[in-house]
Amino acid sequence: IKIQAQLGGGISSRAILHEIMQLPSPHSILFRGHVANLWREGVFTCVYLGIYDVAMSHAQDPNLASIAAISSITGGLAWVVSYPFDTVKSVMQGQVPSKPGLSISQAVRTLYFNGENAGNLSAFY
């Protein structure tokens, strides 16, 4: 709903929700992009916790400053790695509600082959 409101140029969330509820299968719209969101969260968590654990095991006498630094670095790295999944999710959720949703592979192809960054990985960032 949030992405549709952003794309709609000032349309209220209530108006978008009303439009969605008028569709034959509103549940398919409300959960659009859910699998891509699960991938994004899974990748973020794996990268963050994995690197954090390795970094903390190498830290000599960890104190508040080193814990904060390690958390900041691993969080930033995890976000960079998981950001393409967030972009795919946003493309899936940004489709017109009355049209069938894109699959993950269709959203990836749309990003990679269309737009100003077509043909390289910067299309996902």
C-alpha cells in the first residue's frame, strides 16, 4: 500500500486500500512481494549475524566502542548485500493493482534489461 501511495502521487492509503478491496482477489495484492521480502530479510540476517560472529570472535577484549563499530560495519555490509532483494520487492509491489503481479524472475528481468542502468548490476542499486 505504501509503495502504491508513493507511485500514485498523493493518493491516500485509504483510497488505495479501497481500490484493492474492490478487486476479485485482494489477498493476492496485499501479499505481493512477500517472498522477495523473505529473501531480503534472510540474506540480511545471515550476512549480519555471520560476519558479526566472526568479527566478535577475533576482537580482543570487546568493549562498547568495538561492539558499536563491529555492529555498524556488519549492518552496513548486510544492507549493501541485501539491497538488490529490496529493489526486486519494490518492483513487484509497485505494479498496478488491477494487473497480475510479477514473479521474482520477471521482476529481476525487468530491472536488468530495462531502464537507464540496464545490463549491469547497478540496476539493482
